[in-house]
Amino acid sequence: MKFLVIDDSQTMRRIVNNSLRTLGYEDIIEAEDGKDAITKLYGDKVDFIITDWNMPNMSGLEFTRAVRADEQYAQLPILMVTTRGMKDDVIEALKARVNNYIIKPFTPQVLKEKIDLILKTA
């Protein structure tokens, strides 16, 4: 399973990647914002997206909307990992059709639980 990890923070991408590797997932590509992620998504076969919300150029929310608007990727699992924890933010992300939502900071166990839950319902 190939993951696309999107975050403008290199440190946060490393944390997510290390967590994924701890869970046994080795096939990971990275993007530093939504625009970079769109390019990588169309250039590679991706099975699961983990995205931040707050990023320059194209936010995770804008990225999610763009992905969902493309029939080819409409069902691709998207997990949003962000510091935005207000109820309205979660509702807005769910309306954009993210599959689930994690508020930073998080543990590898929480990441595993969310990924497993998304894969079960996909």
C-alpha cells in the first residue's frame, strides 16, 4: 500500500513517516503542500493520503476538495492530521469528504486505529 504524506513541515512528515514504518508501511511518498501533492498524485499510484490542513499554496482542505472532484480519486482514502481541533473545523473537513481526522499531536497507535478504521469501511 502506497501512502502520500502531505505536510509543509518536514519534521511532521518525518513523524508521520516513522509512525507508518512502525506500523509496517514502507511505501511512502511526500509532498510539502497541496499543489506538490496534486503533481505527485497524478504521477504515481497512491492508495492512501494523509494530509495536513494548514499549508501554503494549497491547503489540505483545498487539496481534499480537488481530489474528491476527480472521479478517478473520489473514493481514495484521505486522513487529515492537523492542529485544527475546533468542532467547526472537523465538520468542514468531513463536508469536504475526508475519511477521518486526527488532531496533532498524536501517537502511532492513534494513527493505526484511524487507518484501520478507514480501510475497514472503504
